[in-house]
Amino acid sequence: MAQLIKEINGKFFSKDTILVDEPEKLKGLLNNVRWEILKLLAERPRYPADIAKHLHLHEQKVYYHIKQLEANGLIEVKSKKEHGGTLAKYYTVTNHAFALELPSGDMKLADFPMRNESEKLKSFLYPFINNGQLNANIVVGSPDPHGPHQVRARDGHYAIDVALFLGQTVSMPEKFTTALDIDIKSKESIDTNLIIVGGPLTNLITSDINNYLPVKFKIDSFPFRGILSQKTGKTYDEDNIGIIAKIVNPQNTTKSILIFAGNRTNGTKGAVLALTRFTETILEKYNGEDNWACVIEGLDIDGDGKVDSIKILE
């Protein structure tokens, strides 16, 4: 079994496909009448008399072609129902696509485009996503008291939305990719590609790389409060302020770090929401920089007390 990937209006759809390596197996398709029968059966199961009526053919001729299609494994009996005093067989297609594979040629790892993926987004997500594969660990804060301030992370579940967003363009990785900050910390090494979710209070790795961020958290005193922009000199103290940042990994310059973090939980949620729901707006001013950051404000538009939109501050 294979998958047929087809682009329709900028979106990608798939169909289960029968993949054969012998032309003989598809000879049932090489007939105009059989092709018309297949198209009808692809819409819904039908019985031969119904097919004959639609194609304006004698029923015996339809029976002949039905037998040929069935013999080649292209259709099958879906059900049997009484119709007109007799038991009628309702046929359906075995698959909605058929493909012939030539015996030679290189096999390449598929790189499926993300739905509506732009070259800018593809550049932004590199090297975290490379050739259709996730090439990073997703790091969330531990839900248990941890770190010098014994804080429990309550924003780790936002990584689910990040994963769903990335999952549009990657296949399932063989190895488990999600890690707690305390696990990464215990290895005393962050020399790989990392996607970090959570601010410096809830995620220890965010705290460790804070000095390398284009937009830094003010972590000189507890409780941490405020984000300082190196570009404008502005300080953002509100709980619902967050950042999205992409930087070169300070421990390994061949690797990168992508971070979603906020002053508090709502800020982190706003950062995740910003890239996953407002992608084009967020990346409008991204031009392939290795070190880049965006400051956002999480907004509650519908008044239910939950962040559901964003505003770009810089």
C-alpha cells in the first residue's frame, strides 16, 4: 500500500493507493467502459443493473466488465441486498487510486510540504525540520517543583500545539523527542537542536540560554518580572507578554534553538499561538536570520478570560 499526495488549492491531500510492479495487474483499467464503471463505484457502491442504467448499456455487457474488474482485484462486493425480488450484489472499488512502479530508480526520503508552507516558514523551521524529519528535541518544564525556586511548570501542554503545527510536515520520528528541562539539565549539555516551551521560571533551559537571546528576561531577582528588548531598550512587564526566538545554539554553533516563552503562562501561550495561528504575520519581518526574536502580547478577544489572539509589539 502507498499514499498518493495531491495538491489542491495550496493544500495537500492523500489517498490510499494500490502500488503494483506488473502492468498486467492493471489491464482491467485499459478499457473505457471499465473506467466509467470504476468512476461510478468510486462515488458509492452500486449493483450492475444500476450501473447499466447510468451508462446506457445492456446489463449483460456490464456484468462482463464487472467480472473482469473483480478478477483483477480492482473492485469487490461491498454488500448484498434484495432488489426487485432478487438478491443484488453491490460493488465498490478496492482502492481509490492505482499506481505502477517501475523496477529501477532511486528511492528518496519524501519531503512533504506543510499545508500552505512558504519558503520563509521552511527557512525558519530549519534545521529543526529537515527533509521531512523532525531534527530536534521538544523541551518542556517539569510539572514537579524544580530548580532554585522550586516552581512547577504549568505550560508544558502548550507543546502539543507546537507538535501539531510541526506534524503537518514531518513523519513520526523513531525516537521519543519530548524531554523535561531537568532531563536536559542533568546531561549538562544542550548541544543539539532544541525547541523550548516555557519561560525562565518554569523551564530551566530557558534560564540557561537567557543571555544569548535577542530579547532577554530580567532574571536578576525573584520573582522574575519583565522582558528587556536589546533592540529598543523597552521593558515589558505584563504577564501576557511572550517571545518567539530563534538562535544559534551557544554550545554547538551547527545547531539551533527555537523558544516559546513568556513572563507568565499566558505569555507562553500567546507565543505558541502566534507562530501556529498567525504564522505569516509573525514571520513577515523574518529574513533568514540565525538570531531572531519577536515580542508579542497575548490578547483575550472574546472576553472569556483566555488568550485567543495576539498583537506584535516588536
